[in-house]
Amino acid sequence: MDPAKQNQIMGYFIEEALEHLTTIEHGMLNLEAMLSDNEMVNEVFRAAHSIKGGAAMLGITSVQNISHRLEDYFKILKDNSNIQVDRKLQTLFLQCFDKLQELLDHLRGPFGLTQDDADAIMSDSEPLFTSLKEH
């Protein structure tokens, strides 16, 4: 594919992903309210799903992996309305979200998302997702 076209597609992906990040962040900041609103849970789930799909199409595996993991946890929230929200749960979700945002910030930065940056962010995210799973 022509590099100019590829850059244009990447730009569209980043623009759309940033909109989806806003949706996810809104859900994370209002986690308790989100759990009582099925439409809001579905919106956040779809936002993570859309980022995952776009990243997969473009071969950005780090973004794909983190958004996929968030999507999985949003599905758990969606399927279990009896989950109790506490500060730790909200903090863990926000910290995982921050890793996705960090990847996208690098991607749109002047140097792009290098493999070293992606590996470091993925490594940092691992304990967060483990804590989220345990919680």
C-alpha cells in the first residue's frame, strides 16, 4: 500500500480511537453509574471493541491486546450487574485505561509507537490486569 494512503488510514484510526477513548474514560470515571445503565455499559464495550478491531486491521498488536483485555472486563461488567464498585476497582480500570491511552499517545506522537515503547507499556500493564482479574 502506498505510504501516503497508509498514513491517511492511520490518521483516521487515531482520530476514531481518541473518540472511543473519551467514551471509555467517561464510563470509567462514572463506573458505578455505568453499571446501572445497560446502554452505557454497551457503549463502553463497543468503544473498546472498535479500537481492538481497528488496531487488529492495522497490525498494532499492543493496542489490540490492551483494548481486547478491557473489552473482556467490560463484558464481565455487562454480564454481572451485581458487581460492587469500590475505589480499588475504579482505580484499576482507570490505570488499565491509562495504558491504552499511553499507547495511542505514542502512536500519534512525532516518533510513532516504537516496539520498545509498546513492550514497556505492555509490561507495565500486566500487573494491573492481574490485579483487576483478582479483584
